[in-house]
Amino acid sequence: MPLNFTLASRNLFHDRIRFVATTIGIVFSVVLVMVQMGLYLGFGQMVTKMIDQASPDLWVMRSGTKCFEDPSLIDARKRDAYLAVKGVADVNALVIGFSDWHMANGAITPVFIVGSNLKGDGLKPWNVVAGSAQSLSEDGAVAVDKTYSERLGTSGLGSEAEIRGHAVKVTALTDGIRSFTTTPYVFVDMSRARTYVGIPNTYANYFLVKLKPGANVDQVRHDIEAQSPTNEVLTTPEFRDRSRNFWLFGTGAGVALFAGALLGVIVGTVIVAQTLYSSTKDHIDEFATLRAMGSSNRYIYGVIIYQALLNAVVGFGLASLVGFAVVYFTSGGALPVVITPLLMSAIFLLTVVMCIVSAFAAILRVLRIDPVMVFTK
Amino acid sequence: MNDPILEAKNVSSVLGSGAGRVQALKDVNLTLHGGELTMLMGPSGSGKTTLLSILGFMLTPTSGSVCIRGQSTENGDAETLARVRREHIGLIFQSYHLFPTLTAAENVQVALDVRGEAGSKARTRSHDALAQVGLSHKINSYPREMSGGEQQRVAIARAIVSTPSVILADEPTAALDSGNGHAIMDVLAAIAKDPSRSVLVVTHDSRLTSFSSRIHSIEDGRIVGEQPAAGSCPVHATPLPPNDAVRAETG
């Protein structure tokens, strides 16, 4: 272990109160960044959950559709034409839209209807924990998530309600299909979905296109778009990006999360800079002694940089524990904080950079040291 | 007389500017020879510290030159001067300037660490240097656990561990009682017996002159007198104790 590291660590831990105050500042800063970025990732995952789950090869939608929840309509009668395109294996319509859920006690709550062809590769409910997805073919059958029981006034399978004046009955319960808008998803058969959202039978919101093995994606896209100039065709990754960008940046939500993270970085930088500077001032005689002994600037900077790195490692370690606790407690919520190994690595790097940048003021201070002061003090 | 190790020729130094301008040194000529303990004496404000700073390559003279082992550092930048200091100069200060969070051995080892010497060899050398000043038993002690005399001996060990050509000591006994002061001077005089080294001690304490080989007096920035010691060897100098003998003497 280099001796300037020993000197750095002993000086750092010697003043315990200052060290604790700095560590708290760094932990606060890193946790803020971690939570903001974790929310960003969590939000990003939540807003594309339906797209990820359906995951067809291609999505056909009205040109300019901004996100999955956008209720722009397309002509459902084009299905046969799309099926005839070379390379297409299957085409399934998808109907989505907001509606009202009328409870037996007269209360009303908005719901988001997701209707697809139950016999094809549509967007059927997943994580079914009671009942079955196949039961949705029954008249008035719906699937809801069990976490919304209170919100929907349901008590499990067999619970009854009304959507747009039509009686519905819960025949399947899912677990963990939560909406970031807090509006519960209601899965139904596609034909009834049109009734519930109030659109004619000749319309749908999307076509989910499955390709034959080896099909040329670009050619199929081109051929489908050629048939309907008002529609556009996106791959699942493209639609995922578009949807995520709309919710994160189109609405300003992502910018707000980044702004919070930036605030955390600024707070952390200021706290560490202030601490390193005051520590350097307190130990200025020692730095002057090192300089008088002939140490290079690099050696002296090493002491300060090691202190900055120690601050970073200790602060990040404690902040990680807090971060994992936040992840645990938000995992079942509508907007979980998601911390991936990549995010952890990035935040660790950011913490290190933040602490090293904070050392600049202290380094500028030692640059001004006159070694002659060792004779006058 | 041994070869000169450090030579200051026609050194003048002007400090400050405008109304605060002070001519701190005027045409100073001084040579430090190997195997000698030279004393620099003078009243406060006479230019001792300025001269010591210039001889220690911490301050560049306004005019004149300083050579160490025939090597001039004229126009050297701060990093060049720092290199000369770490290769040739050992410094001892009135207020010790030890690192309070490092042990005695670590304090000594810093002088090697700044030269890029680390590891077990450096540790061994630092232990040997502490043994030379009689502090083998204080290797793991922190400065706060040692007396003033012991701290100054750690500072001496730190100054000699890298075997510099010149050791510059600024009032090394000023903060010590006379017993500890004499013991410290005895150690410095013993170090100065090595013909490859020269020791310069700045002091006002005329009671210490008996340790010196040569005495220079400085007043108003000029060397006003050079006075060789009575004998060819310092009166009190005894061979540097190879063990903890000094400890017994100074407590």
C-alpha cells in the first residue's frame, strides 16, 4: 500500500465528525441519483410492458402513433390484405382504449381495455394466478390484476361489474400486471373490447404481425405500408423506443428524473469539494512538509485523490445498501425503482468522477503551497 | 578539508515588492564541506531563514548561484528543485513537522516513499534510521506518544534515511530543554562525521557552538564572520550510536 494512501486514509478517518458528515452527504447524493435513475429505468420498463409482452415481429399502426396507449384507429378490414403479403405468417388485431368500470355499489373508476383475438398470437393476459385466459371467450368474461381488487371493487373470481352498460364477470386474475398510469388493465376478447371502448367493428388500434421464418422484414414492412399509406409499420424494438421516448421525454417525466439525478450529483460534488478543501487546509503544514522534502506534485495530489476515492467507495457502499432497500420496498408498486448491474456500475463510476472532480479545489490549494513555510511555522 | 558539497556564490535575495521590498541577502558566499557540522548564527531578521531556504532549494536567489555536488540548478522550475531536494537534502525543523497520523517508522519512511522507494526494503531502512537515533523501541509510536526530544530524533531519522548529501537543520534544539538539545546536537555531530555528508545548523544558541566544525555569523543579510572551531573535530561529537544508547541519555 503506498504511504500516501496510508496518510490519506489516516487523515480522512482521523477527523471522524467531518468524515461522517461527508459520508452522509455522499450517501444522500448517491441515493438520490440511484433512485432517480432507478425510477427512470422502472418507468421505462413499465411504459413498454404491453409491447414487450406482445412482442410480434411487426406492429401496424396509424402513422404518427406516439405510444401503446395512443387510441388512433386503423382499418381492421385490411387484415386479409396483410395476410396475403409474402413472408407474413399471421396477423392479429389489437383493440385498446379507456373505458369506465361501474361497480355494484355504483362507484365508477376508469379502466384500460386490452382486447385481442384469444385464438391467435395476440396480447393475452399473463401471470394468471386464478381462472384462465381461455375463459375470456365466455360472454362478459374479463381478466383483471389482483392488486386492483380494491380499486375495482372485486373480491376475486366471479366478481361482477359493468363496462359501458354491459355486464362483465371476472373469470381470470393476474398478478403483477400493473399500470404506470394507475388505471387498471382489463383484458377481454377483441370483439367485446370494441364495444367497451366504443369503436365500430371495422376498426382496430394495431395489427400484430408474425413473420414466416427467413422473411425479409424490410420488404414486408414496405409491402404492408404500400397497401395503407396512412399506416406505418414498426418492429417491436422501434415501437418500444418510440413509446418510451414519448412517455419519458415527450411528457417531461424523464427530464424531471434526470434533473433530480443532476441535483444529486451537484449536491455530492459540493459536499465532497468542501470537505476535501477544508481537510487540505487543516493539513496544509503536512503538505508543505512533503513539498519541502522534495515530493513531486503528483505525490501530493495522490494524497488528495486517495481521500476522494475513499470517500467515493465508502459513500457508494452505504448508498448501495439504501438503494437495495428502496428496490425491495418498491418492487410491488406501480412504479418500481429498477437498479441493474449496469446502472450500479455507472453510478459507481459517476461517484468516483464526482469525488475526483471535487478534489480540484483542494489540489489548487496545495499548488499554492510555498515549502518555505515549514521554516516559519 | 573534504571536498565542497554545497556552494553558494554571490547569493543575493530580494523579497517582496514596492514599499515592502526587502534585501534579505547581500552577496553571500558559503561553502559546506563533507564531514563538517557548520553553524549559521545570527539575530532574528538577519537572513538566516532566507539563506536556509535558498541552500535547501526552496527559494531561488535573485542573483548568484547555488551548486550541489557541482550541479547548478539555475533557472530550475519547481519540480526540478523538488527533485534536487529529495535527492540531496535532508531537512530538520524547529517544530519537527512530523505527520501526526503516521507512526515513527512511517514518518521516516515518507522520505523514501517520495523518492519512489517502498516496500519491505524501505521499511527496513526506516527502522535502521530510527535505531541510529536510538528510537528502535518507538517504531510503532505516534508523535503524540513521544516527547519533544524523541519527536526531533524521528525528524532526524527522516532527514538521514535517504542518505542525503546535506542536512539542513533549522533551530533543531529551540523547542527542547538543554539535555535533549545537547543529545540532538550530539546525534547531528555524529552524522556530520561522515565525509560524504555535511550538516548545517541554524541556531541562536551560543551554547551549541562547541558542536560545530565551522561557524558563520550573519547580520543584515551578509555573512560577517567565519570562525573555524578550535579543533579539527567537533568537541562533543561522538560516533553515532548504532543502537539505543541515545535513548538512555535523553530519556
